[in-house]
Amino acid sequence: MNWLLVIAGGMVGAPLRYLTDRAIQDRHDTVFPWGTFTVNLAGCLVLGVLTGAVSYGAASGSVQLLIGTGFCGALTTYSTFSYETLRLAETGAGFFAAANVIASVVAGLGAAFTGAALAQSIWA
């Protein structure tokens, strides 16, 4: 039954990623991939909170499968991040490619740690 939880989470996360990416990217007149950056950051924050919730006993392994593996796995996208960074570099937008890598890693880790700290403040 675990696979059903992963599928259910993915059924929500994948379309949300697409719709969020399009909505955000359409609002910015730049080559920087703001849509992918945003969904990846949101996923890092959610995973940080979820990981903290599981560690403090506030969420079960089933919730972790549904939200962490299913929803966040479908919402976030390392492959699109990599592809967009490569395309930026190939088209001469080296500054944006480097900014995407640095900002994504630093902000993603920051969001995950922030989520874990938030979970600790709520459930510890």
C-alpha cells in the first residue's frame, strides 16, 4: 500500500510544479528560471518541516511517503534545474547559470534547515 501513498502525493505534486512554474515564469521577463527555483525552494522547506515532524514523532512514515516521497518528489526537480543551468551556460548567460547553481544550493539548504528548525520549535 505504500506505493499508493507515493502515487497519490505525486498526482498532486507534479501538476502543482507545472502550474507554479508557468505562473511564476510568465511574470518575470528574464532568462533566470524563477519557476523551477521557487518549486525547489518550496520543496526543500516542506521536506525540512516534514523531516523534523517525523523525527519528533508528530508525523508517521506513511505521511513521509505521501508528502516527502510522493508530493515533494514530484514537486521538486533536480533534472530541470540541471537542464536549465546547462541551457543558460550554452546560450552565453554564464552569470545566470552560476547564479542559479549558487542560489539554488544555498537557498535550498537554508530552506531545509529553516523547515527543520520550525518543526523543532513546534514539536520538540
